[in-house]
Amino acid sequence: MNINFKELANKYQTPYYVYDFDHITKQYNELKSAFNARKSLVSYAVKANSNLSVIKHLAQQGAGADCVSIGEVKRALKVGIAPYKIIFSGVGKIDDEIRQALELDILMINVESEAELERVDSISKELGKEARISVRVNPNIDPKTHPYISTGLHENKFGVDIDTAKRMYIKCKNSENLDAVGIHLHIGSQLTELEPIKESVKIVADLVRNLKAINMDISFFDVGGGLGIVYDDEKLIDTNEYAQMILEALFGLDITIVCEPGRFLVGNAGTFVTKVLYEKVNGDKRFVIVDGAMNDLIRPALYNASHKLEVLDRTEDVSDCNLVGPICESGDFFAKNVDLPKTEHNDLVAIYSTGAYCFTMSSNYNTRGKVAEIAYENGEDRLIRKRETFEDLIALEEDYLK
Ligand code: LLP
């Protein structure tokens, strides 16, 4: 990545996100080619970064989409992802979302409870359709990641245990309106160890074999997302080993492998660039205050996540400080107790690995407009979402003023 952050700051103002689209392509190709030996579908987890241009870029590489709301499904369709490459997951789908998903004829709905299966059954009956579904199995394996992004233990709200899953498949077998085409698991995000995924895949592959024994042929094995990226100095799962492990677990089964990576595809492609406003010292604590804030990038506040960062063009007078935003909350920080050089008004700070779950988790807290998003591809930059204005922020309210 050779992006001139200063030039972009002059052109688009700060704060902004810039995404290196060539990196996204490289990540996609790496994963897709790891599965070369088998029929596979890489369905991008849209929630990681749902900018239309990002989804479109992945669509052009051949990606499908893993969606968790009908809004995400519509984003994917809008940029040309074929319905047969779209999956709809999530523990709490609204009736209307299920109805629309069925009408749009997407690849499958990942069902996460018996109660949801009942709803899908009766809605598809109403519509005179057969719903293609998969069941999300919760293998009860500790994925060894942050508790907020861990999903594969029974104590988490996701999926169903093996016995419930079996009952659900039997129900599908006996229903005219349910076609069980897939099986699904996803044990957590930012995974850096292969072993928990391996154990989980084995458990679910055994279930597929049991289902086959009762003449239920499952066509899609969805291993979820979760592949970690480097934020700091993490040791990552090798994608070839990952793919190999899945291929081995599925040996002898004629099944298409689906995976749903989000962070892996876009995380390291993004940089958040913010401008220094002031420095101050309270007692003996130094603060560097920038124009970006927790509403733009909440991962440090929410998960205590650490992102590598750098003050551009400065190296002198390094000392300990907290890098904070202007919001009225002590949780409004990007880093605590980090060594940074002495800064001046208008210096730029780049916060790296912010392509996934950063813009998408941003908000308008403190009546701050969401920041601009920029794509960088083949040495050229282009705006892919303009900065929100005050008028944008009040647009849905002002007509209701009495
Ligand atoms: N599939 C399902 C069913 C998921 O729930 C998720 C993420 C993914 C795929 C994609 O996971 P990935 O490949 O990106 O790890 N906001 C958190 C991450 C939440 C992940 C939620 N589910 C963060 O900032 O770390």
C-alpha cells in the first residue's frame, strides 16, 4: 500500500477511511485458490464493510454475500451479486425479512432455532414456495477469541446444539415447504488458532454423514467466517492449512464448501486518518486530541482493541500519551498509554487495519456526521461515500418539528 494520506486529507478533509481495493482482491484470491480443489463459494460477510463499492468490488472477483439483514441482502443484489450466491444468517429474523428472502430466491436461509424454522415453514407455505435452508450448528467449542466475538459455545445465543439440529433436519424431511440444502457453523471472529475450527468442522461433518445415512443429502457445507488478521503481531492461520483441514474433514462427501469471511477480506485494507487538534497535559498525563472519535471507530472503546497507529512525518520527542477524540465520554479513545512523538495542530494520525467493523459500526453520536470513505485502486483514489452533512443528519426529523 502506497497511499499518500496527506494528499487525500487535502482533497477530502479529515477524518476519512481509505480502503486499498488491490489488497481486497489479493485476499479474495488467496482464499479462493486455497479451495481450488473443490467446488467452493466465498460469500463475503457484508457486515464487515457494507459500502456498495466494496461489495461490488468483491462481486466482480466472483464473491457471494453472507448477509444478516434484508438490507444487506438488498445491498448485495444492488451491486450485481446473483441471488444464488446470497446467504441470509442471524438469530432474529423478522417475518417480513424471511418473506422477502424467499421472494428474492436467495441461495439459503441459515436458520438458528426451531422456532425460526417454524416461521420459515409457515411463511413459505403462505407463499407457496419451498424454502432452501441450512441449520446453524453450535458445536460448543471455545474459539479462544474475545468474548464479545465468540459465538460457538452453548452459552452464546447462536445456532442450535447437535440434537436440536437433527430434529430440525427431520422436520425439513417431513415438510413440503422446507428443503434442507445446507449446514452451517461459525464459532467466532478474529480466530488465530486452527484447532477449535478443526474440532468444530469435524463435529458438523459427522452430522452430515449421519444425515446422509437417512437419505438427506446436504449440498452446502458453510464453515462460517472468522479468519483473523494482523492488528499487532498476531500469528495467523495459514489459509492453505485451513482449506486443507476442511477438505480432509469432508473427505468422501460430495459437498460444496461455503465460507463467509469478512475481516480477512477487508480488515487490513482500511486505514482511518484523523487530524491532530490539540495536545494537553492533565497532571502528568499527556493527551493527544484528534478530530476522529469513538463514533467513527468504536473498536478500541468496545473491545479494548488495539490498532497500530502512527503520527505521519514526526518522530521526535516521543512520550507516553492517550490518543483521544472530542466526544464527551472517557471511553472515547483510540489508544491508551502509547508512545507518540510530539505533535502539532493539523498533523495527521493514521490508524491501521480499520477496513472491517469500523465504518459499519460508526454512528452519529454527538451529532457528528459519518466520515468520508475513499477507495484506492491501481494508484488512483475515488470517493465511495461522501461525508455526511448537518442537513443529512436532521433530514429525517425536521419535517416533524411542531
Ligand atoms: N458469518 C457469521 C454468521 C458471522 O456472525 C460473522 C461475524 C461472519 C461470518 C464474519 O466473520 P469474520 O470473518 O469477519 O470474522 N464487530 C466485531 C466482529 C463481529 C463479528 C460478527 N460476526 C469486531 O469489530 O471485531
